[in-house]
Amino acid sequence: MSEQTGRDPVGGLVVAGTGAIFGAIVVLGRSVANEVPVGSLLSIRFGTAALVLAAWLIVSRRTLRPASGEWLRLIGLGAIGYAVESAFFFLALERGTAATVTLLFYTYPVWVAVVAALSGMGLPGLLLSGSLVSALAGAGIVAGTSEGLDITGIGILFSLASAVAISVYLVAFERLVRRTPALVAAMWVAAGASVAQAAYAAASGTGALPHGWGEWGPALGMGVLTAAAFSGLLIGVQRLGALRTSIISSLEPVFAGILALVFLGEPVRGGVFLGGLLILVGAVAATVARSAREPEAGLP
């Protein structure tokens, strides 16, 4: 694939940390998912993330402007790519258990490989393919042993649509955004996603603000964490490529299970540890795997 050389431990650690942050976002989201309409919650989450990133860039005296020609691409990636993925994911959760939706959603590394191949980026090498299989197997074990599997037919479609949407988003970002710094890109993606979700909430008549700190706190906390998660994810894509990033990000359900145990008192089954080990093996392999198209040493 036309990804950078994969031997990047720093990039791998950044993406692994992003998985932990996304796991924390899932735990926070559970506490208010039934209280605040989805469109409003996501709009607040992404809007807060955009403001946090903008404030950080201003304080650190960095530009907020994307590279020339990439501004509209970033807005589109947020408004169409990530906003659509989030909407499909939450629609799926309304029609099936979290374990089933997670199981179907974490097929997305496969879809990343398919989308990348169809877009002319080539096929993954042997080690990267093995890491893909290991991560998928681990995610399946984690999801399948966490609770009962149950979902409607339309829920399956929404889950798979969410997986395809995030895959297109990651591959498109890798191909279309090459010169904008990751923090700036994350800010504009978050802003685009926030506007799109707000528009959906207004058009559907489901817009409503949280009530009290018990609802505002988790919603704003999700936004702050999203700022860090978006940044880490896009740093990963720029350093490792879309496929490796998606494989390492499969650590998210493991972190979500552990955090749910600590903060929500939910039991953690043995499958979480076995699945987590398989995902970890896949993540390490994805980090050290060489690109299939890496030039031989000594050649210009």
C-alpha cells in the first residue's frame, strides 16, 4: 500500500493512546445516551472539541488555517465522513446490543483495506495482513463475550454502514490531506462534524440541550476527550497510514471494557483479556510491518 514505512513505535503508541481515549468517550456517552438526543449530543461533543483545539492552537501561537486547497476537504471529511459514521453508529445502537454493534463496526479495518485497494493504493503485505486478522479476531472475541448478541436487520445495515463510513473517512484523509498539521486538521474536521449534527438535529426536530451538570458534564467531557482523540487518530494516519491506524485503533473496545469496570462497575469477562491480547499482537505487528511498496535499500 502507499503508506509510509510502518516501523514507527511513536506513531503506534499515539494511536494506542487514542484507542484508550475513545474508550473513555464510550463510557461517558453511556451515561447520557438516553437523556440527550443523539444529534444534539454529538453536535456538542464535536463543537467542544473544535473549540478546545482552536484554543490550544491560539495559545501555542500556531496557525488555525489549513494548507492551501485542503480547507474544504477537511470540512467535508467532518461533515460527511465522521458525522455520518457517528450517526449510523448510534442508529445501530438503537436497534441492537452494544456488543453486536461493536462486533460489526470493528470489521472496519477490512473495509479500510478494501477501500484503499479500490482507490489504487495497493494490497497490504503478509505481516500487515496477519496483523489485520489478529486484530479482527480479538475485537470479535471482546465484543462477543461482553454480553448477548442481538440486533435487527436494519441494525446490521447501520453497523456496517458506520464501518464503511469510517473506512472511507480514514482513506480519504490519507489521500487528500497531506500538508495540514494534524491538530489543525482535527479542529476543522470536528467543526464540520458539529455543524452537520446540529443541522440534522434542527431538521429532524430532535434538538435539545442537556439539563444540569449531570448531563452537561459528560457531554463537555466527551468533547475535550474528542479533541485529543481526533488529534491522535489523524497523527496516526499521517505517520502510519489508514490501515495500520485502523488496526491499532481496535484496542478501543478493550479499553472501554476496562474503563467500564472501573467507573461503571460492569464485569469484565475473560474474553476481554484474550481478545485484547490478540489485538495487541496485531497492533504491534502493524506498527513494525513494512509497507508492501517500500523501496529496496540503496535504490533512489
